[in-house]
Amino acid sequence: MSGGMPKDLRSFLDDNAESILRVPGTVAREHLSALIVQAARPVMFEAIDGFPGWRVLDLLFVDRRAQARVLDTEPDNVLACLATALDKPPVPTRPADAAPHRQNVLTGDEADLLALPCFRHGGKDPAPALIAMNICREPDGGAVNLSFTRMTPIGPRRATYLIGSSPHQRAILAAWEARGEAMPMACVIGTHPAYEIMASYSVPGHLAEFGELEMVGNLIGEPVETVPCQTVPLEVPAHAEAVIEGWVQPGVRHDDGPGPSQALYYLPGASPQPVMEVSAIAHRDRPILRQHNTLMFSDHQPLIGLPHEALLYTRLRADGHDVRELFYVPWGGTLACVVQIVPKSDGEVRNVLMRTLGPRGPHPKQAVARLGVIKI
Ligand SMILES: [Mn+2]
């Protein structure tokens, strides 16, 4: 382990060095998407043609073995471990004095989204895109939400960002737009991967009790440290590879699409999405652009499923069912869920399947029971 240092992406990579496939040669960004899918395990590209200094990392959640490393547990204990952590009270964040991503702070004309090795996921994507954890806050110092977004640069300091997948992100922007005010936003890339579980957490109503960042402390076993942004009134994790800051102007939309979806469709059309005006880009030396390919057999499906698998596991076990494993199968998007159960009575399996199809996101359309005890 990494002594008393705060947990970040680099401490995680050091602790799990043997599990990472390293690609030392220079790779063209046009090839990244296909290479990531073929890697089928955590993969780091050490050099990207035309983007000196940058590295690209993906597939930290591709299967239960990878997820177990993030949670520092065993593959057959991932859901029990995560369920326990999500059941704990939130851990307040605490301020830090310094942040490695401030090693390079680019503002004004120096900030250039096009200098980052964004890449197309599918062949029909309109432009290279960037996946980031998006932090925004309700007006008047309200609740802070953390969620993933796909940003597509449309200029050096402008990017559309896909708002469709996060109800909280949509609601917070709507509150700012109703006041006719620009919304401050920060996009965070490359934290300890446990943060990403909470950025994938989508549960209605939680903002009244906690923001996602406050639950990350339970996943990494220490409070999340934050620092103020440089150009917007928001706090961001102090231990990140890169932070993009900016403002979302009210009422402005720009077409985005086509693009992949978690449900394995390649969405054919374009849709109007909000636009972030970038005010600063901060990054560590030799930054690691942790990215999420959104095509099939990537992190996209398992990461979206993971926190919701743990919540459903908790609920089914609280109802007295001997659930052993529960899995939104990646080849079913997030629409098919397999539950491994040791039933104790007639009709129990049917009840469990009906509960699995209940009103919770993601919304499986198909639930399958697998009986007995099986090692995966
Ligand atoms: Mn939320």
C-alpha cells in the first residue's frame, strides 16, 4: 500500500501494477477505441501520437476481478463490500492545502481542449470526445452532484456535454437556467477509481441527504480531500490527474451525436445539448487521461450497473433472500439482470425476479434467476 499518502489514481496503479496491460509504443488516437476493447483488461497507453506527455487509461471496471481491485476485496465479495460501504453514513469532505493537478494551470488562450487526446469511440461519432466526472451545484450553495458526462470539444474552449444520462445534472442546470444565470461546472479526470462508482450512482432524492463525493469516503476508507477551483466557485477532489473548469451559459444548445449508448444502441441522430465554455484546464505533469470507451465490452455497462447491483443486492437480502451474486450482464446493456439465489421456498424465485424488475435505475427489462452456488 502507499503509506499515509491520500489514495489517488497513481497509488491505485502502483498497488495493482501487475494487473495493468501497459502499451509503451506510440499509438494513434484513431486506434484507441478498438485497442481498448481488444485489451479486455485494464490498459494504459503510454504515448499518444501528437499529444506529448499524455497517457490514456481504461477498463478499470471491466469485470469483477478488476472491480475487486478498486474495492480492495475479492471478486466474489464485490457486491457485499460495496453494499456495506453504501449503507454507511456519508463522510464529509475536508479541505486540502495543495493539489497535484495544479502543477499546470492553463487559463485564457492557453487552455485548449484540442490539446487533450480525446478520441472517437464509434466510427460515426461527430468528433473526438472526452469522458469526465462532472461536478455541479444547485444555486445558492445547494447540493453538489457528481456524475459522468461525455464532452465533445467544438473549439479550443467550447464543448457540448451530454446531459441526458443524469437526472440530477439536468435538474441542476434547469435551476440555473430558470434564473437566467450561467452555471459553474468542473470536469474531473483521473481520481482513485472508487470515485467513479459514485459518479455512476443514480438514485432519485439522495441530494437531500448527501452528495456523491461524501459517499466516496466510505469506498476509499478516508475522507475525500478537496480544493477550490481556480476560475469557478466549486470544490473539486484534490487528488486528480486533470480538472476542466468552466461555465454553462443558460439557454445555449449545440447539436451532439450520433454516439454510443449504455444500452448498446448506436444512437443514430444528433440532439441539442448544453455547451460548456472552458475557463481553465489544470493537469498534473505526465497526466493520465483516464477514459471510458463507451462501446460494447468496455467499462460503460459494468460501471453504470455496479452501484445499482449493490443497492439491489442490499434490498433483496434485507427481504430475507439468500442472494449470492447479481449481475447486469454487459451483453444486455443495463437492461438484463441475472440473480444468483439459493431459494428457500416455492415462489421465492418469482418474487425475487419481480423485485429485480421493480422501479429502480437502471431499469432491467429482463431478469433471470440462476439457482445454487456457483463460483464466478
Ligand atoms: Mn446524483
